[in-house]
Amino acid sequence: MLIKLYSLIYFILIPFVLIKGLLRKEGIKVFERFGFYSQEVDKDFSCIWLHAVSVGEINAIAPLVNQLRSRGENIVITTGTISGFETCKRTFDNLVTHVFFPIDLHFVIKKFFYHFKPKAVLVAETELWPNLMLFCRSNEVTISLINGRLSARTFKIYTKLIKVFRPILMSFDNIICQNQLYAKRFKELGFRESSLSVSGNLKLEVRPSHDIGSHLEKKLDQLFYKRKIIVLGSTHSKEEHFLKEAVCSLRDQFDDLLIVHVPRYKKRVKAIKAKYLRDGLMTITLDEFSDSSSDCHVLIVDRLGVLNYFYSKATVAIVGGSFEKRGCHNVIEPAFFGVPVIVGPHIENFEYEILRMEHSEILSIETTALSLKDKLSAILRGSDQGIEFKKKCEAFISSEQGGLQKTLRSLGYLTCFCVVFKPLI
């Protein structure tokens, strides 16, 4: 009954999904969400379907995709966002097929399966789509959750609605978790222990790409020369004033301070710039940057896919989402570059990694404006920098790696398929 209600609501929302897609960058690709594809495939084509909703998930599955491709598998990747699509295109070019995730209705899912004939479905991290999962179970198509994550907040919701979510969870053939904490939560929700495994976080498997183009890099080198750099990464609106006040208050102590602000969403750039300008700070966006901008106080990054470049140049990185109830974004990326990391109290999206990094003394959790300012000041004075600190970062990353091979072992069934495509229910 609940599935029928869910499907009815989804069906009613179809016009809104279509209009929203047409008005945004998706354009004509929005029709992929309804099962209309421009990609032609051979009648004997089959593939492995990986769903990664956005940027972080695409980056996480990249090493797995490369391994599966090296084994001769055709790969179809679906994403749910424009930024995910752009990251997929930039990461894989034409080596994989990309389409937008089909809306979660039985007849649309069925169209996807008839077109691409996936022999297995791999879903990254936390995505639960009831009709897709029930469709796979009804048609004996293997579906697995990879790099599985279950935050405390989501776990609490699932626990309260256990009768709704347990049948959906049980549709997974196996769940491969990032760590024991998440595996324990899936087990407590009733998922069978025999199909539950721990791989480690795939985001730790490959050093993040931090290329920005040689021409722009040369110009930015002039801006960065002998500057102390605070990078505010993936920030959200409710935390931005708090963070801005904290970092700007340090300008009295550090004349050479440069603030690099990378908001999570480009649409916030204009408003953020106006606030810095009101405080009398020379502020430019990355697209406005020129050789004459090297004495600016604030650089606002209005381009997707370049955050890791700025992390690689940072003296210290503050990771957004953690100073509001949204939850922290990826803390692993700055650690790859040997950069001290600061987060706020809302660590739920990366709680395991954050606590491990705090134990390794490469990350600190700050909950007040005063403690944040004091920690930033200490780092900028050099007490947390140097070769020894970078060694701590390397040791942490090395100790947490191995997730790719463990995931491949758990997905060993993929090499055993003899695909016979049969009529779908």
C-alpha cells in the first residue's frame, strides 16, 4: 500500500521534474529521467549499472569503475545532479555511458532495463529507491550497496519507520559498508549479517585530482606567493556568516592572509562576495581573476571541480556543512595534501573518519567562535605545519586504504555472470 502511495506521489510530480530539468542546464537530457535515451546500443549489449548521485559519489566510485572497465565490462553510470553529470564527464569522458537517473517509477525503470540490459546494479553510499530495488528483486537482478554509509540521523529515521524501510533494505543482495559502525547500524535494522561486509571508504583509494590548468595555475601562483591561505570548502548559507567573521578577525594578526571561499553552490557566489565587500575587503571571483588581482584579500571560487586544487595550496582547510545541521562534507580530500583540517560539531556524514583523524592529530573539531579563531591562529603561526604533520596525514591515509580490493572481492559474483536477458516483470 505504501509503495503504491509513494508511486502515486512520484507520478504527480512528473510535470515539475520535467519543467525544472528543462529550465536548468539539463535541457533535453531531462528526458533521460523518463526513459528516453539518445545512446544506441547493440542488441547483445549488457552492462553493469552504477548509480552515484553527485560529485562525491562519482569520485568515490572512480577507482572501482576503472577496475571493472579493465575487466572488459561495459559501464553505465547514472547521476541525479548536474554537478554529478559534469564530474562524470570530466572523470571518464567517453569511456562510460552516462545518463540521468530514471525517476523511480516501475514503468520508467523497466524502460531503462530494456534499453541498457544491466546484469547487476551497484548503488553508491546511501541511495534507497524502493521501485528500483523491488524491480531488481522481482526480476532476479543482483543489486548491491557499495561504499555503504548510514549516518546517525538517517539511522534514527529508519529505526522509527522500520516497517517501511526494512523490506526495502532487504531487497539488496549485499551491502558493502565503509566501516564497522555503519555495518552495525544496518545489522540493527535487520539486514542479514551473511550479506553484510566492510570494505573501507573508497574515497581513500586514490589521491584526488587537483589540476586547474597550467595557464591559470601560473597566474594563481602570484596570488599565493608567500601568503597564508585559509580555504573555506563546500560552505552553506547558515554557517557562512559565522565562518566569515572568524577568518576575517585574523586579518589584524596576519597581514599576508588570503581567504579562499568555495561555496557548495555557485548560486551563492554573488551574495557572499557582497558581504566581504561590505566589510571593506578586496574581493574577486575566480572568473574575474587577473594578473592585477594578486593583492586581493578574498578569492571566491565560482567554478565546479577545482576545490581540491585550492586544498592543495592551503595552509589550513575548514570543511563546510559541519557548522550547521546539514552535516560535514569530505574531510579526506585536504588530508591527502597534508593540510590541517578544521570542522564544526556536525560531523555525522564523516563521523568515523573525523574521529580517526582527530585521534591522529591531523584534524580538530571546534564548536565556538573563540576556539575556532584560536586554532586558526595557532596553525597560521606554524605550530601545526611541517614535514612531521604531512607524515601524520600519510600514515592515516595509508592505514585506512584497501577498500577497493575488499569491494572487488565482495563483488566477485560479477565475474560469474552469463547474461541471458529475459522478459521483465
